[in-house]
Amino acid sequence: RQGVVVITGASSGLGLAAAKALAETGKWHVVMACRDFLKASKAAKAAGMADGSYTVMHLDLASLDSVRQFVDAFRRAEMPLDVLVCNAAIYRPTARTPTFTADGHEMSVGVNHLGHFLLARLLMEDLQKSDYPSRRMVIVGSITGNSNTLAGNVPPKASLGDLRGLAGGLSGASGSAMIDGDESFDGAKAYKDSKVCNMLTMQEFHRRYHEETGITFSSLYPGCIATTGLFREHIPLFRTLFPPFQKFITKGFVSEAESGKRLAQVVAEPSLTKSGVYWSWNKDSASFENQLSQEASDPEKARKVWELSEKLVGLA
Ligand code: NDP
């Protein structure tokens, strides 16, 4: 049978490109889990995805109620779940004041990490029920969360500190909106911190569930896709200069189509079944197992992030 893959944030950029790449093979039915139903439907059509190769379903990761409603709606649709891809993200690089999710958590960590954490935890039940030969959970990471790389060392650097802000609920009002508890808000750092949480979560899933379930848990850095909507909130000069800078200076630039193929590999390639891996690609577009920074691979921190996140999303 066809595999069924749920991709969050499949209405643009990497998620859309991966949805298209997978649907085109004819081997996958793609559930596009998106906050803007109309935008996602139009994007699928404009990308040339065949009718019947995908289903758009509503999911707003900025609301934990919406996450639970998505899970209910997905179950009512009576499709199996073979692969889950946590891809959606927001990036507010110039923000100096926080915004908040429906549940009162700072938006970048709320959407990129907490919404996905609840989604992934709830959908584990469905993944476990699937009879598909290679079941996977993929959480999209980022090099910006890797302080062991050049790009990961561009300030402000990711650092979760002792997690006191996360423990306080990232509510801003009664404490800090930053994970490390810093009183001043920095949108660029909040994004990087959220990506470290994504990578830690993937590894904690691997430690807790891989042996028992056989499910593959992985993360990836798809390359710098300098043209996606992720940079929509950046200053105009940055948006003009960033793509050529990545193309000609750092040479880290990757097209949306190529990045989509990379994510599709992590979903479907028989050679990428190893669990607990953070995948990257070299200049010839060959995949390799990359090293994570010390913080992004700290098992103690992963456990703490897991436990604090459980409380914030109402699982503990
Ligand atoms: P885009 O902005 O193009 O795509 C982000 C997607 O997330 C959109 O579909 C967006 O929906 C969705 N989204 C945002 N907020 C929510 C929400 N509250 N609920 C549901 N969906 C939401 O960015 P990219 O394609 O570049 O980013 C995709 C992933 O790739 C992210 O995880 C990012 O961190 C990662 N990444 C990107 C890199 C890059 O260079 N671009 C590099 C490394 C990693 P909508 O269309 O409605 O806005």
C-alpha cells in the first residue's frame, strides 16, 4: 500500500517541496497539516500536486487545542500514520518583544517546539499501530542551533541555560519569555533555542522509544534555503542580500526543490533508516551523519526539556 506521511507547515518552503517530491513518487499520500487551509490548497495546486495525492487538514501549532483537534480529525479520517514530519516553524529575527501562543507561551518556542512536542507525543500511538515496514518521525533541525559550526556561532548563539524560563512557562508576564530565563527578549535567539529543543526532542524520542518500537527518529539540516518564507520578518535589505550571499560566499545555498528532495529522503529512503541521527548533505548533495553541538546532544538536558515540556502541554 501507499505510505501516509503527515507534514506540518506544508503550505510553503521546505514542507511544500517535500510534500511535492513525495506525492510525485506515487508511493506516498501526503497529509498537509497547515494553519491556513486555503493557502495550503492553493500551494498544492500551484506546485502541480495531483488531486488525490494529498489531503489538507487544519493544524495551528500556536494552539494546543488545535493540536488535539488535529489528532482527533486525523483519526476520524481513518488513515494509518506511517511517517510524521515536524517541519513548520516561525522565525522572528528582529523581534525585541515577545508574542504569545493561545496558551500563553512565547511564540517561537511555542510553535516550533511545544506544539510539535504535543503533536508528536499524541501521534506516537498512531505510529505504533502502523504496519508500514519503515515507520519514522522526523523533526526538522537547523545548523543555527549547532554552536560547533560557523553558522551556529553567529550571535546571538543558542543556549538553554538551566531552563529556568521554560520551567516558568515562557509567559513573559510572571517571568522570562526566553528558555534560559533572560529578562530581555531576542527573537533570533528564541528561534535558535527552539531548534535546539527540536534536536534534543528527537534524541529523547530515540532513547525512550526506538528499541521498544523500531520506529526511526531523525533530524536534519536541509541546507540554507535562503528563499523561503522563513525570512519574511527580516529587514528588506537582508532579504535581498541573503540569497546571493549564501549562493556565492558561503556556498551553503540550496534551492527549495533540492531541500525538499533531502527531506523526502529522510522520510522514505531505505538507506536512511538509522535512528537517532542528525542528517546533513555535503557539497555533492550526498547525505552524511552530522555531529550535534554539545548542548544539542546533552542527554541530561534532553530529559529535562522533555519533562518540562510535558508539564507545559498538559501531559504530566
Ligand atoms: P517557511 O516559512 O517557508 O515555512 C514554514 C511553514 O510553517 C509554513 O507552512 C507556515 O505556514 C508554517 N507555520 C508557521 N507557523 C505555524 C503555526 N502556528 N501552525 C502551523 N504551521 C505554521 O519556512 P521554511 O520552509 O524555510 O522552514 C521549514 C523548516 O525548515 C523549519 O523547521 C525551519 O526551521 C527549517 N529550516 C529552514 C532553513 C532555511 O534556510 N530556510 C534552514 C534550516 C532549517 P504559513 O504558510 O501559513 O505561514
